[in-house]
Amino acid sequence: MSHTQIGLFTGMYGLLALLLSVPAGLAAKRYGEKRVLVLALFLVGFGLFMLGRAPGFFTAFASRALWIGAYRFAFVGVLTAIAITSPPSLKGSSMGLLGSVSSLATVIGAPFGSKIGEGFGWRTGMTAYACAAILGSLAIWAFYRQQPQEGGRLPMHPVSSSRAGGRSAFRSPIVWALTALVGMVGMASYSVTFFVPAAATTVFKMDAMGASLVISTGYVCAIFLNLLSGYLMDHYSKWIVLSSLLALLIPASIAMTSGNELIFRIATAVVLAGGFAATNQVYGLAGSVLRGRETGNVMGVLSLGAGICGYVGPQMLGVLREWTKGFSAGWYMMAGFALLTLIELILIKRHGEKNKAEREAAA
């Protein structure tokens, strides 16, 4: 592939996230998250399998488009499933566990595919990933069940509740506020994943393996931080825990400008782990805003925000890199966005407290 083709091949992730996030939420609402998950994961596997058989760029491009497009539906579907099946008292822990397992999958998934690729070729590596996705589809089909209560009535948050009544997510200001929040929270971790390898190579003269270890360290830390933050969200003030995670990103982003390699490694790990943990907890917070049939739409709208910032963030970092001939301006930009996100979270909290006080006064 040419560099232009590689850019198009990899960059379609953000573009498809922009196009398909809201339709994925609508599909989860209309057809149910189980059907969406089963079909989407199967199509992810089919796209990966076809990519492993692609004879040229255009076939590979179409196969990746199918893979990434289906993945967006699966992503929104699994968020919807977690949001409507986990009890309110375990919402934070459920999202934390989801984030932890996702980070673990990233840590073991890349070496898994690489080892198969080394021994049997990259096409077989893609086929192995396809098999994993199809196994996931079969697991959802076999084990994902709604649990009726006594008398055959369903609880307030069963699997089928994503298709029961509720206020429209598209008309809720709080949902759009949380959409901006989840986007800006995730911008730091998305941008770091894209640009840290280049920064590590340019500034600290690391090889590809050393740069990958920096990223892997962040994902390993995210495994444990997701579990810890989920537990704290369920047992203490959600606002304080989430604010602490966001506040942690500010000095960590600034520390990435350091010329000391150890400080750079630690700061990068903190930004990655803190960003992913905070993002998952915002999804959990949003899951309790609008229940019932709108859960899928809520997750679709939030996923749209994540897709926008996941696309814009690395682009802005790239522009700053070209303008300043360095990476420090981009890291300062991430610190600024983390500060804006913290301010927005405080404003959302105050707005919620004001509305609660007004409802209590009216009662």
C-alpha cells in the first residue's frame, strides 16, 4: 500500500464511528441489543476472514469497512446490554469490568495475532481474529438471557426494556452534555495511542518494541484502574471519583512534555489508564440517565461523541506537530481539554443538584 492508502485504510475507523454510532443505537432500540450483538459480531468475523483472503487493496478496503462498520454496532450493543442488565448499585463495577476486560484483550490480542502471523502468515492471523469474533457471537446467542420476575413481569432493566417506553434521548440536554463529556475524556487516550509511538521514536530514540511497551504499560494499568474506579463509583460519590480521574489527566498530560524518559513512560501510562477508566464510567453514568427503550439511543449518541473526538483529537495533534515541529504543544492541548472536561462535569453536577432541589420543592 502507499502511505495515502494506509492512511485511508486506518482512518476509516473514525469516519465510520461518526456515520454509524447513532444508527447502531437506533438498531439496538428497534431490534434489541441481543440481535444486534449476535449479527454484528458475526459480521465482524466475516469481515476479518475476508480481509485475510483479500487479493488487493480494494478488496481489503471493503473487508475492513465491513469489519469496522459491524464493530461499531457491536460496541454500542454491548454498552446497551451492560447498561440495562446491571443493577444500579453495580453500574460502575459493571462498566469497570467491561473496560478492564477490553484492556486485557488489547494486551494479549496483539501478541496473539502476531505470533500466529509469524508462524503461519498474517492472513492466518486475521482468520484467528475472525474465529474469536464468531465465538463471541455464539456466546451472546447462547448465554444472553432476560430474567423475568415473579408473575412473568419483567424488571425495570431487563434485556427487552431497551424497547419499552421512555423519553427521547435526542431531546435530552443532559445526554448531549454527557456526549461532549465522553468525547473529550476519550480524546486524550485516543490521541496518545496514535502519537506516543512517534513521540517515543523521535524524542527518546526508542525502537518499535520499546514504543509498543509504553502503550502496553498503559493498557495493563487500565486493567486494574478500571476495576478500582468501578468499585469506587458504586460505593462512594460518583462525581468525586470521576472528577479525581479527570483531575489526574491534567498533570499527567503536562508531564508528557518532560525530556526524562521514565517520567514520560509513567505519564503516558497514567493518561492511557485514566482516560479509558473515566470514559467507561461516563458510559455507566449515562446508562442511568434514560432507562427503558432509550438506552440504545443514549449509548449511540455517546458513541457518536467518542467517534468525533476520536477522529478530531489525533488530527489536531498532527496539525500542532506540523506547526511546532514538536509534540509538547499537543500534550498541553490534552491537558487543556482535560481541564475543560472537569469544568463541564462540575457544571453537570450542579445542574443535576438544582433540578433535584426544584423537584423536591415542588413535591
